[in-house]
Amino acid sequence: MSQKKSYLSIVWIALITIAAGTLLIILSNASPLEAYQMFFKGIFGNMSNFCEIFVKATPLILTGLGCAVAFKTGFFNIGAEGQFYMGAVAAASVALGLTSVPGPARIILSMLAGFLCGGLWALIAAVFKAKFGISEIIVTIMLNYISINFMGIAVRTFLMDPAGSVPQSARIEASAAFKLLMPPTRLNMGFLIAIAAVVIVWILMEKTTVGYELKVVGSNRRAAKCSGISVMKNTIISAFLSGGLAGLAGVVEVLGIQKKLLEGISSDCGYTAVLVALLASNHPVGVFFSAVGFAAMQVGANSMQRQMGVPSAIVNILVGLVVLLVLGKKMFQLKKKK
């Protein structure tokens, strides 16, 4: 019975979302039928567009996993955007600086550097929370501004292309960048890394003692302390893993898509990751499907905008609506239990 109600609630959320989308399209002076045709044509019309879904989903999967791990432990990491940028800066620094190192080794070093820098950046907020009780939400948001502006300084100074005049780094050579999986599309090895990350995080959270302790700390800190589980240690582990995954997303964007470091490289995926994790109920597999679904909506909406002038911002409105409906449903269930 409860499973049937769950399916019904999903159907209702889908119907409400479709109705809201139809209304927004009408308000944009467009035909809903034609708009939806352009939407699905944009997704399935050709292989390039279809592969673009997974290109856009890759950083969302990694940052969404980072947020999910943190949220499961009760560490509300809103700093995936900043951790993304720190990972991107670290990857570009290694890829462009260690030119004497062979390409494959440079890729591995770039990934390690990006993961490490993203993780350490998140640890700042974890230490502030564990030692001084300062809200990690405030600290991670403030750290976002610092990292974004630090990257802006980097592409204007020590990482700026000496042969150019715009704020961006030199292009990373092909041997030190991710290989394409399906040329001429932009789908690259980063997508396989994201899939591997989903599997690893699922195993960590569901099949290991570390994952069990992280979830216990997230569900009840007092009970965790009484059971001899260190809240501080697990908060730090959670923050480092969360920031590391977001930093890895920055690495994938630099080495797999842009092949250089430039401003606005994240396209705000660090903030979108919070919605991705919430929609997935912080489950690693759910994060994968939530990220792919969001990316598909972006690709379809961009097609509508190009063909009919329907604003692609409609997607962001609908995603926000879905999040509110999902959270409202959960709050109603909790209230009913009480």
C-alpha cells in the first residue's frame, strides 16, 4: 500500500510539473505542442545532442555525489561551487605546469590534485563547525566567493595564457586531456569517472563501516556519541569526501570539456548539485538519474529556445517546483507520523 502511494505521489508531481511547464510555455506566446516537439527533438534528434546530455550530467553527478555524502552525515555543504573551482585551478596548474611529465601521468596527478584541493577547501568549514560550532552553511557560501575570485586572479596572473590577452589559461595539450569516447561529440572519459564515482560512493555508504558511521552521525549525533562513534572524525571525513568529489568535477570540466581554465567554467553546477542531491534523497544511484534528468531538460530547453524563442530558464523554474513538491511531500509524511 505504501509503495502504491509512493508511485501515485510521483505521478502527481510529474503531472503538476507538466501542467506548470505548459502554462509557462503559453505565457511565452508559444504553442505547447510544438514546444514539446522541439524539446524531445533536441534530446533525441541526433547523436550529438543525445551525448550532450551525459556531457552536461557529468559534473552534476560528481558535485551531486559530494553534496549527498555531506548531507547524509548532517554536514550541509553548500560550497560545491567553490570546491569545483579549487579543483579546476589545481588541475590546470598541474596540467600546464608539469610539462615534462608524460600525459597519462599528468592526468592522474591532475585528478589527485583536484580531489585534494577540493577536499581541503571543504575541510575549512568542517573544522569551523567541529571546533567552534560555526554553521557550515555560512562558511561554505563565503568560501564560494573566495574561490571564484581566486580563480579570477589566477587566470589574470600566474595561469594566464602568455600568448593571449583575455583572462584564461593556455590550452592544455591533447596528451594531458581526457580522450573523447564518441567523436565528434564532446562525450569524454570524464563520464566514465562519474559512473565509477557513483559505484564507489554507493559501496562506501552501503557496504562499509565508514559509511555506516557517517549515516549514524547524520541521523543522530547524540546516539553516535553514546555508541562510541566520533562525530568530529566523521564530519571531517564527510567534508573531505564531499569537497573532493566537487573538486573532481572541476578537473573533469577542465581536462574533458574546456581544455583550459576560464571564468564561469562551472555554469553554476555547484549550486545545482544541491537540488540534484535533494531530488535523489542523497542516494548515489538516485544522484546519477537526477543529474541525467536535469541535463536532459537543459538540452531540450536549449532546443526550444533556439527554435521557438521559449526561455530555457523555464527548466530552472520547473526544477525548483519539483524540489518544493518533493520536500513538501516528505514534510507531510513526517507530520503524519507524529
